[in-house]
Amino acid sequence: MKKHGHAQGIALKKSYGQHFLRNDSIAQKIVMAVDLTDTSSVFEIGCGDGALTRVILQSKLARLWIFEIDPEWAALVKKRLPDPRMQIFVEDILTVDFSRFELYKPWILLANLPYQITFPILYKLQEHRHLLQEGVIMIQEEVAKKIVTTHGRGYGFVSLFFQHYFELKLLDKISPSSFYPPPKVFSRLLYVKPKKDLITIPDENNFWEFVRACFKQPRRTLKNNLTQKHYDLAKISDDVLALRAQQMNIEDLLKVWNIIRL
């Protein structure tokens, strides 16, 4: 396991993508962006040396669950921030059975995410969104922009997918100097909240496979991207097949899906 530098005398593990927040005002902004009360259930993914954890614990809440993969940091935070409301699990959040969250739902997520697990975490949140009240996550600036964009560069499957299930809002842009060690890119706070009313999608899983196929090569037409698939393109008009998926929103793609899926 590669290590890069030390913090608090503990080696930083490169494989965990550890970049620790070194800016209290940003930690405050993360916490202020959600609605915390005495009954709130909060979870944090990757506490590191506890910079965000400390600010979370200064707020009203009923419980804070922390999932930290690195036992050394978990031990340090447990010792440094003793609080009866806090529970630390030395576990990889991606392997956690989310049914354990049922008892204290809904949850608020506050996390400075390791970049490499951003999408796996987002898909996990989508799958278990009934457990989530809202959240603020720190992710790579480029990724945040891709998730919220509605057209043009970066617009694609992930934009459509996450915008369908969540209300999303870009918050502060964060410079590399706010972290140790500084990452090579800017970060962004992203607010997420599960949508209450969703457009109905018939045969949902297959629809998303269809959308993925439409965006396979974003600069190519629907016809080119779908020709290799099993869909009956004869049902679709030539002018629609000549479009690129990037020119279409979810309603446009649903119209094509409703013709093609039958």
C-alpha cells in the first residue's frame, strides 16, 4: 500500500484517496447546508482525522455514524472526540448492508468523499434513497459539474440518471489548498436530496440500459449508437435517429423508449 506523507503521526494511504480538510469554514458550510435537529441521524463516510466530524458534533443531532476504512484514523477520532452520540464502524461503506440504517431513518449524509468512490457511493445512495433525507458531499469539481449539467459538454448518462432521482445543487467550489495533502484538482460541495415525485419510467432498469447505449459515443447519432443493439429501429423516425443523445432530455428519450420497448 503506497503512503504519501503523514498527518498526526499516521501515514496517509494513497489507495484510500486520503485528502484531509484543513479549513474549518468549509466544514461549517457543509453542516449549515442541511437541517439538523435534536432528532437527526447523520452519517459520515471517511472521517480522516476528524476535521468535519468535530464540526458535525458541535451541532444538534441524535446520532452520528461514521464509516472509516482505516483503523488508525478511527481510533484517533474515537479518542480525540469522545461523544456518546458518535459510533465509528471500521468498515468499507461500499460493503455495508444498508438495512442497518432502517431503524433510525431518515439519514443526513455529510462527507468529504475519497474521489475514487464517488460514483459507487452515489449509486448506493440512489439504490437506498428511501433512507436518505438529504446530504452534502465533497467531490471533484469536474464530476459535480457533469452530474448537474443539462446539456453540452459532460452531459450524459450520469447527468440524466442522478437528476432523475435527486434534487442537486452545486454549493461552494473548494481549492486544493484547503486539504492536506492538496489534491491536483478543485473540489465542489454538492447538495443532494431524493426527489419525492418521480416521472414514471416503464421497465426502469432496461430504460437506463437503453440510455447508456444512446450515450455510448456521445458525438454519434442514436442510429449509430443503437445499431449494435437488439432494438427494432424501424419503429423510430429517421429524423429522431439522426439526433445525438446529447440533444435530448429525459422526456425525449422516454418517448423513444416507449416506442422501441414494445
